[in-house]
Amino acid sequence: MMAQRVGELERKVGGFSERFDTIDQKFTVIDERFDAIDRKFEAVDRRLEELPTRAELRAFVEEIASQGKTAAEGYGATLEALQRDIRRLSSKVTTRDRDLVLKDHSKRISALERR
């Protein structure tokens, strides 16, 4: 009877041992999956660390806006200077000057046509 009981206990313990081995294998697979997920999160974390912060983006946008404003002001000043130069030149050239230039030009054309 004792031998029979010992045999039953050995079978039960053996069954438990097999179950524990199966559970251990399953936990090993789950552990490997968690390791893979952990590696993916670490890669995402590294990528996120490379992204600029909100403050850095705001500073960049402000710098671009400042440079754009400076460029626009520079272009505006250049255009105004050109306008002043054109007005000055326009005021210097009189109708008489234009007539003389045209008369001289027509003389040159006539001379060329005679050749």
C-alpha cells in the first residue's frame, strides 16, 4: 500500500514537474517578447530625444521670422533708394535734353542710312 501511495505521489510530482516545465517555457517566451518590446521602446525613446523640444522649435521659428522681417525691411529700403534715384535722374533730364538726344540719334541714323 505504501509503495502504491509512493508511486501515486511520484506520478503527481512528475506531472507537476512537467507542468512547471511547460509554464517555465511559456514564461521564457513571454520574457523574450517583453525584451523585444523593451528594445522597441528604447529605440522610440532615442528617436524622441533627437526631436527638438517645443522651446527649441519656438526659438527657431522666432529666428526665421526675425530674419524674414530684416530681409523685407532691407528690400523695402533698397526699393525706396532706387525710387529716389529714379526721381533724381528724372528731374535732371529735361525735355530739352531729350530733344537733343533724339536729334543726335536721328542724325546718326541718317548718316548710317546714307552709307
